[in-house]
Amino acid sequence: MVSQVLQFDVYGTLIDWDSGLYAALQPLLNRYLASASWSREQALLTFDQLEVDMKACYPTMLHPDILSRVHEAMEEKIRALSPLDTTLPPLTSDEERHAFGFCPKTFEVFPDTPDALQRLAQHFKLVVLSNIDNQCFAHTLARMSAPAEYPACVDTYTRPPGTVRWLPQNVPRSRSPFTFILTAQDTGVYKPDLLGFRTMIARLSDVPELAPNAGKEGLFVVANDLRIDHVPAQELGIRSVWIDRRGIGEEAAIRWLGGKKWQRRFTTLGEMADAVERGEFP
């Protein structure tokens, strides 16, 4: 029997990336007349476009530094929209940009995430492949694993120093639903680069705590983002589950992508866990 592994994207799928990022951008947006009236959609789209370019240019740069640079580029873009404004405020300080780079550690968990992960962990091995750094992810892992104890429990969910691989369930007192965590800091690339996915597939056979007979056939990518997770998964022949957090809908997504790139769609992770418990997935 082939073992089954769920590979999770985190920010946007398990963590409310959009709300957290938009809140973190408020000081910048409100700093300038040109951006103070931007809608949430316009602000997030502008940031996303800059972030994609930055990650392509600097694939080995740590995520907090990427975010800091994107913040700087976004501020330059906003200032360029106000060429006739002679009362422009001073640029955001280096300290403020540095702090912004670590904003993902403050982002909230979707309400259904902690319970759904614990339920899914009764049926599958759960792993993470995320475009994040290890320091920020420790906070996120603590929020998902022990929300009532956060932030006092962060040390329990921090990667132990000197470890070759991040196996959070091996840490005493850990209640992590995840067996294995792989971040962009580990792979040296950002999704949708295929190297991250290939590294995860290789780990399925060489990490004893995982399912050694799973392989690509037993792997499901579970993610919200179509471009950085589902498109590369299909390219590699990996099945995927779309958690449609933004409510895009299948028809609109198929038109945008030029075809269906996923096998199953759920609107929340809780809905997926319900389907598993009813025997309707996989």
C-alpha cells in the first residue's frame, strides 16, 4: 500500500497572508496621498508583482530581506506617482523596512486551520514546503500547533540549532501536526522553482520519519496559490488539492490558467478534513 503525504503551502493556505500583509502595509500606504486611497486589491496586487520579480532576481536571499526590498521598491513606485507633490514625506527608515521584513510572524491563522490539521494528521503524513525563512516560520508553526500557548511556546517550535533537517515532532512537548518542514532558506529557491518540489520528493525516501514508500505517487500538494503551487505540481506529475481561500471558483481559475491544474477543490481546510473523515478523499 502506498503511503500518503500532504505537502502544504502555508501563507495563504493555512495563514491569512492577504489580511496580514495588507495590515502591515498600512503605514506605507497612508504615508502618501497617491496610495492612501488604494483598495486592498490594488495594494496586494502591486506588492505581489514586485515580490515575484524580486524573488526571481534573488532566489537565495532570505525572505525577510526580500520583503524589505519589496517594501522599498513599492515606496519608490508610490513616490513616482506623485511627481508634482512638493510635500512628500521622508522615506521609510531602514529600521522600519527591516521590521516589515519579519511581519509574517504576526500573521493570523485561518480559524479552521489548527483543528483541520490535527484531524488530517490522523490520516496522512503532513509536510511543509514554504517560501519563508526559518525564524518567521517558528512563530507560524507555534500559532498553528499550540494557538492557546502562543507566544510563550515559540522556543518549542523553533528549529533546533545544528539539525540537518527540521523534524518538529521530535522536539519534546511539541504538538506539531507536521512531520517535516522545508523552507526557502533550506532549498535556496522560491516556488514556483521546481527544485523545491524535487527536493521534497527526494526527502520522502531519505527521511525515516516520513513515508519512505510514498514517492510522487503518494504525494498531494495542498495549496491556495495556483501559480506557485498547482502549476509546478502538474508539471511534475504531482496531484494537488486547491484550497480556494479567495473564492475564485473553478470556472474563473480554468479560464485564467488555460486549463484545470488540480484534482480536488475545497473552500477551506476544514471542508477537506470533513471529506477525509467521510471517506470522500482521496
